[in-house]
Amino acid sequence: MKFKVKLTEEKIKYLLSKPEKGMGYQIVDIKLIDGRIISDVTVLNGEELELDEYIEPSKILEIIVR
Amino acid sequence: MFSQNLPRFDLTQAPTAKVVDVNIINGKQAFQQGMLNIKMFSNVINENTSADKQQEEKMQVQEAFIRFSHFENDKRIDWQNRRVLPGTYAAPIDDGLECIKKKDNINSRYALPNSLVIKFIFYIIPEIGTFLKRGIVEPANNYLGGGKEVIFTRGTNNYSVLKTDEIGLDEV
């Protein structure tokens, strides 16, 4: 089961300024405040992360588009 | 959704083109009536690689495209200006409609994540001179891909997104 995490407006704006990987999605790495990095995460519609665990949007420090 | 103040597109530069008044006809109807029988995929793709690995080119003739989406409020579309943002993918309209007609698995053909259940299609007719890259969808998301794809490297012009249709696979 995947958890859907809605990103903050700031992160959405950033993602929409970057190219897609395919129609409707991007692949990103996310850096969390606790130092962890989660790689190869799918983002749908520039706003919704698909994750194996739920993460509070406020705990996401940075998103890097691959 | 887009019923007012749409421009009239003159497609006469294409080989078999006619004029389509998009103010009174939507993209699907136009295609069904042969009015979008324009040169839709003008350049031969020499390599079976994804669009992002190809050379950027300028669209030389009038072409039409389809974007499949799970979201009616697709955020890659600037709804105020009815244009797509730079870095947005679509499919040539012939490839997209063939997929629908044959009831192919859209996610498979365009290697989309399973969670993107396609519900909407957007018709895109950018102006000649639009920058894009063309390619073949590479395997991803456990699918082989194989469909034709384009990426609008610099986005499209205002009013190039003409119509939204809720997808009905039996209707095309």
C-alpha cells in the first residue's frame, strides 16, 4: 500500500517549474529534516507523493527532481 | 469548460487540412469528422528513445496532441491561459486516439504509474514553431511503453489547450 502525501504550495510550485518524467508524473528524491533521503519517489500531478510510509509534509526539507 | 472566446485555428498549412472552428466543435468531434486529419506526427523518429533524449525541434506544420490525465485540474496546464507548462509531456493525437480506439492499456503504452488511472484527455493544438522533442516511451513503472510521446520543452502558446473530455473508451 502506498501513502499519498500532499505537498506544500512552495514544493508544488518548485515541481511545476521542472520537467515531467512522463505524462503526469515526476521522479524525485526527498530529503527529510531528520537527515534521511528517500530516493525514486513518484510525484503525481506535481503535488502528491507516493510513499511507502506516511511522512508529514512539513518534515520534507528538500525535493530533487531526477 | 472552454466554450467562450476561443480563437479560430487556421490549419491550412498542413497537407490535408481544413479550418477547424474550435469555438463550436470539440477536439473529439473534430477528429471523428475528419476535420483534424492534419499531419499529426510529421517527423520520423530515428531512434527508439524517449523524447527527453532527442534533439529539440520546432514544429513545422500544424499538429495536434493529446494529454492523458488522472486529474481534471491537471497542474501542468496553466488554466488561466490554456497553455501547457515547459517540460510537459503529451502524445501525438493519432497515437493517443489509436490507443483509445483499440482499447489498449493507456498506462502500459505510455508507461504510466498504475495509480494514474486515466480519466481525462486534453486536446492540445500549439502554434507552428512550438519547440518540442519527439520520442518513443521507454519502459518504466513495470510497463514496456512503446507509444509515441512529445515533450513541450518550452511549453505551448496561450489558448493551445482546447478541450477537456472525460474519457469514454466507447465513444471515440
